[in-house]
Amino acid sequence: MVRVDCLRGRIVRGFFVVSTLLVWSAFDGWGAGHQVLVSHSGQFLASQVWKVPLSADLVALSTNAAYMRVEPALLLVSAERVGQRLRHELSLLPPARSRIHLTVIPAQSPADSLTLLAERMPAGWKYRLGVPVVVNRQRLLEGLVHVILLEIANQAAGELSTDLPAWLVSGLAARLQSLAGEELLFAAPSGAGPVVFRRTVIERRRYDPLAQARPVLEQHGPLTWQELSWPGVAGHPETESDRFRASAELLVHELLRLPQGSAKLTKFLIHRARFLNWQTAFLTAFEAEFPRMLDVEKWWALQVACFRFEPIHGAGRASLGWTDLQASVQVPAEIRATPDELPRAKTNVSLQTVIRQWDWARQQTALMACALRLEQLIGRLPPEAQVMAMAYVRALRRYLTQRPNADLPVPATGMVRPGLPRLVYETLQQLDALDAELAQRVANASQRHPERWEELSVTRILPLPQAAVESDAEKEGSRVSSPR
């Protein structure tokens, strides 16, 4: 049997004595005549062994925005929502194998923590999470994230339960809170009268997963890698501190932005139990980026420095993303006077020009390179630009997939299939619409931040005077060809 303190991230193996017999009584009384609810997926079970009248202090505390009163049925819904959102962030997570029992236990004080028990049974692992009836919202979210991740990590474990780094649990919980906090945790209705349903409309004008962490980090600064790895040791901040949670959220955010970051973070979680410590499992999952732990510290120090520098130039962040996208949908080409001559200059041509004028072999190479370039850029773009970049990728992938079969001759007549002109026409229409919207976005961004835009237009958008290139091309009678 394993006890996990969800607040401090400590794991104690073996049998233990809990400071209050109330928690033990709640767990031991499981199945003793009280109602057990099962979630829609069947992974979660919830129960409340007995109900104890709340003290006046806890009743007043339950009305605090940072706390909530827990009810078994709504706790099941919250657990399902958290699990679904985790699988959205880490899309390659394997299906659950073990059930998680959620027990609502009486609360004694605002400092009551959640208690997680992991027990190895002949048929597999069994998890029990004790939740005080009045609990801090962030503690509850971290506890649910912890038990869901632990169940996945223990699928490859032996007789002993594995442990997870505190920054992973806190970082993912903080990320879920920032992205969908209003949609995850459901408090019990207040009052003894009929339940009143209210419609809640959530409107987000700008997507910023670090919106809640940013003020804390700007005031106190992110923690170092060692402080995140060893919380509460040698004077390091505890896991419940706002600075630790904000730093962990930034760390998870930057790891997810790495190439295939979500898949590698999932790999780290799945293979965690195969190693004695999480550091080795982390290096194995991210071996392409971090050959040694020293490389992780260097990378994290660079991310911290970039974050501290970002607020100074934050005004141009949106325009920078749109201009990056605008530059990425251009195809680089070389200007030559004759096919055998060295290139006189380099320029960019539009995707529509490639589709209209280049042969299929050159089209395939150029368009595939453009699609790959956009896919690599998506993680570093603002959210609105990400949506447009994915639209470009879908249009290019559709054309590249259907184009080889569109011009196959019909065996009986030898005529070209009529699908090719239509495919070209539809693709050009999509690209024209995307280009028009992108140009409007870039123009709007430049009007909001003219000083920053002037600097960017010189250093990023116009590396070569386009008018001069076209003029030279006309004088020499040169032509535009794809790069060799």
C-alpha cells in the first residue's frame, strides 16, 4: 500500500499511521451499505460514507471563490472532465486499466489535504482518493490530475508504485485551470431549496495559457530547474506556493511547445515506472533535445531569460506571429538568366504561382516543404495565427493527396479526368481567401503597433527589395525557377 500526499508530492511506501482516524474510517467503510456512484466511463467511483454537519467556519469558507463544497455525483463529473481535458493535452495517453475510488470525507479545517492511496491487488492497482467535503479548488484539481496520471504511470509498474515529479502534476493542473477552469470543477448547490440551473457563457477574446501565471512570474521570477526538481528541500519553495505552481505551468507549457512535445511528455509518463528515478525517464523521452541533465538546465535557463525579456517587447508579439506566418506561406525561388547560370538573386513566390506555373514534380517538393515548415511553426504562433496556419496545411495536404490521382488517364479514352481542373480551382480559391484574411490580419497588427511593425518590416519581411528583383528580371529576360 502506498500513501501519497497530494499537496507536498511525497510518497511513503509501506503501511502508515494517518494523523486522523477519520480518513481511515472513511476508506475502511467503503461498500458498507452506502451508495456508490459510477461515472460514465466506468473509471471513477464516488461515495460519501456519512455526512457530518459543517461548522460555521466551514460553511462560510464554502462560499469563498477559492474553495468549494463537494458532492459525490458532481465530483464524478469533475473527474471525468479533468480526465478528458488531460487526454486533450496529452493525446497519446493509453486507456485506463484501473478504477479510481473517490471518497468524500468530513472536513475539519481549511488546511485539510487530499489523501491518495495506491494499493497493489492481484488483479491490478486500486486507487482511493479522500476528498474533504470542503476543499480548496486548486488542491482538488491537482489531486484529480495526480491520481489520473499515477494510474497511467503505474500500468508498467511492478509491486511498488512509482512517483511523479511535482512540477508535472502542478504544471498540468495549472494549465487545465487556465484553459478550462470554469468547465472542470462543479461545486454542490447551496441551500436546501430546489436547484436552480443557470446558463453560463464563457467568452475568451484572446487565448493565453499563461494568463494566470504571468503576474506571479513577472513579480517573483520563475524558479530554477533545481528548485522545481526538489521542492521544499534546502529552502526551495513548497509545491503549494504560487511561485512553484506558476513556474511549473511555464515549464509544462514550454515542453509542450517542443517538436512533438505532447507525444514525448506522454512517453515520459508511460515509461516512468521502468526507471528508478524520473530524471532518467525524462532524458529517455526527450533524448533528441536533452542528451544530459545539464542540457535541461541550460535550456530552462534560456526559457526563463526569454520569458523575462518578453514583457519588454510584448507589444509586437502578435504582429511578429502574423508576419512569420506570412513569410512561411511563400515559396523561395531563384532567378536565373539561363538554366545553366548561377542564380542572380533569390525571391519568394506565392503558393498559387507554384500551382499554376510549376510542373508537378517541382510542385510536390515545394508544397510539401511549405506544409512541413508551417507544421513546425504552429507551436510558436499566437493562437489565432495557429488556426490559420492549420487551414493552410489542410489545403496543401488535400491538394498533395488528391493531385496524383486527379490527372490519371482513363484507360478507354486516354482523356484526362475532369477532377484536376476542379481540384486546382478549389485549392486556389482556398489559398486566395486565406491570403486575403492573412493580409488583413497583418495590416491590423501593424496599425496597432506601428513602431514595432516598422522594425519588423525591415528585418523580417523584406530581406530583399522585391521591386528591384522584378526590375532586374525583366531587363535580363530572366525567369523564375524553383531552387535546385
